[in-house]
Amino acid sequence: MVLKNYILNIIILVTPTICIAQNPIEKEGWTLTFNDEFNDTVLDKS
């Protein structure tokens, strides 16, 4: 029972973090550099 609650807590804590980290919307002050679809520039691979 303790293990079940432990796993459930991990899922509840980690899921919102993953969702926020994968949010493609550019935040104020952020620059998207790895996705040409959003920043309309050529990726600098140097």
C-alpha cells in the first residue's frame, strides 16, 4: 500500500513538470532556438 501511494505521488508531482517543460508557447524573455516552426529562422549548427 505504501509503494502504491509512493508511485502515485511521483506521477502527480512529475506530470505537471513534464507538461510545462514541453509547452511550445514562447514565454516572455525566452527565445526558441531549436524549432524553425516557431522562430522562423535557420537553426545555427555551428
